Amino acid sequence: MMTGLGNLLEPGKRVLWVASCGGHLAELKKIADLYSQSGLHEKWATFDTPQSRSILERADVLYLPRVGTRDAKGTLRALASACRILRNDSYDYVVSTGAAVAVSFLPLAALLGSEAIYIESLTRTQGPSTTGKILQRFPRVHTYTQYETWSDPRWKYVGSVLDNWKVRRRPYRKVRQVLVTLGTIHPYRFDRAVDAVARRLPEGCSVIWQLGSTTRNDLPGTVHRDLGWTDMNRLIQESDVFVCHAGVGSVLQALDNGVVPVLAVRSASLGEHVDDHQGSFAHEMIRRGLGKVLEFSEDGAAVLEEAAELEPYIPSPASTVDYEEPLRRGPVLLPARRLAAHALPGHSREQVPSRRRPSRSGQAR
């Protein structure tokens, strides 16, 4: 059964999918996969990175100049590319999940007669991003949110790519290999996460690190700056525990590979990100039971072992087995007193709005 995300585009039409790399591209690819049987004529516009070459290996891709976080000059350069791409070919739809590159494409696409669609990121649990706030000023750009709690006439609720995921226990497994990824966001280091994982590694456990901008030469195991999407998929499947920063790309990749991720939340006040949206997203993952949180204090030493015992899945629509009752007896969700005291930057328990439970109906993966 398709969610609203799978009903936005008419079959057989021409669509240009536009996104920056990282979580925005991973999320847009997840949405595009909902239309795999719709006969769409598809092209992609994104940056040239190991991730994009892996995830879009068989797609028709137009590579753009890289646009950084809140990069006004880069957005203007991308606008020149958008003019060329949109004038050289016609599209019924131009669809983006951001980030700034969406500002370069969507208003122009609407002006040229395409239906311009912006789907706000999963990480924006309480309101639109800077990109979304810009695009909502253009009436011909259709804006959608994945959270009903902040939908309004301008921002229509369209379901979430997390809908229908559930978690069940699997047989005990000893933690023998841990994979850690901090993403590729530049130039933000994340040494707190590295140190927290290093303190919690079980004795004799091997570890693989993908550190991005966090350069270190004091770590055990194997260290990479970047890893391709295919390599990351393989390593997630081979590892007992996957620790990642609380970015949507890493989270979706974990779920797709049958792993409940341990989330390390970046803090803007400590110079680890541009804002604190990862805190909101981590709360949402905890609420859904789809993630554990890496604590940076000495508490929570067993979080790696706890995550190793959990498995995400999407139930078959015909399934009548209720897997939730066993989970309510286990430590899937942080207890309320720990959640309230947990150091997710910028968020207290009261700041996290209550939301409806996800639907039990099946979703195309």
C-alpha cells in the first residue's frame, strides 16, 4: 500500500530528482524507489561524490557544482546549472528534499511550467529548515512535511519514509565488530562521538571508522575518511553494531540493512553542526523505537550490546503476529526519566511534541 509519498507523481511522467549529497540524497532515493513500478522517465541532479556514484550507479545523473551549508555563492553557481538543465530538457516534475540546491532549481522549474515539489527532510521534526522557509515564499512551489504535528495549509502532511517500520528482538549475538560513521558533512568535526565509542568498545572487538572531517591518528581498527554507498552497505551487514551521527542518510541505510543504529547527536553550540536538528530527529527515532542513543557521559555503557539484539523490519500486510509486546518489556525506548535528562542538545522532554503512532499498514521499500 502506497503512502502519500508514493502518490505525488503521475505514472509515466518525466521527473528530475534534485538533492545535495548525504541524507538529502538518500532520502530522495528512498522516495524515488516508491515509484519504481510507475514507468517514470527519470533524471537526477546532484553532486559528484562516492555516495552519489554508488547510490545512483544505474541512473541518468547530471552532476552539479557542490553547494555547501548556507552557501550563497554556491547556490548562485547551482542556479546557473539549473538554468542550463531546465532549458535543455522539459520535465513534468522537479522534486527535491534539499538542501540549498533546491532553492536553485524549484522556483525556476515552476516558472518554466514544471510542477515543483519540495519535501522537507525527516530531520525537521518541528518546522521547516532554512531552505523550506525560503521556498514557502514561492506560491507555485508545492511544499510537504513528513510530520503531521506542524502541517498547515502551506505545508501539507504527506506521510513519512519511516512509516511502518517496526523492531523485534533477535537471538543474542556477541559484539565482535563495530562500524562507526560520522558522515561527510564539512568542516564539522565530531571528536565527542569518537571518544564515546572508543570508551565503550568491548574487549577484543574490532572497529571500522568512517570519520569524514574528523581526522584522528590515535584510534584502534581501520580508519577511512569516506566510504562509498555500496561499501558501507556491506560493512553494515558484516558488523554487529552500527554507530552513526543522527543524520537521515545513515539512519535509512541502517534500517535498509536490518540494523537499529546507535545515534550520536551533533551539537551546534560545540561547533559540531550548523544547528541542532539532529537532536529532534534522534528523539523521533527513539519515539518510534528505531534507534538507540549514544550518551557522551560515562552512562549507557551497554548501549552497543542493546542495539545488537534489535532488528528493524516492515511487516507484511498479511502478517497477524504482534511483535510489539515483547519489545515493551525490553530497553528499546529510553525510560522517561532518562529521556528528560538526556543530553540531546537544545531539547528538553517538554519540547518534544507528542505524535501519533505510525500506521500498521505495509509500505513499499
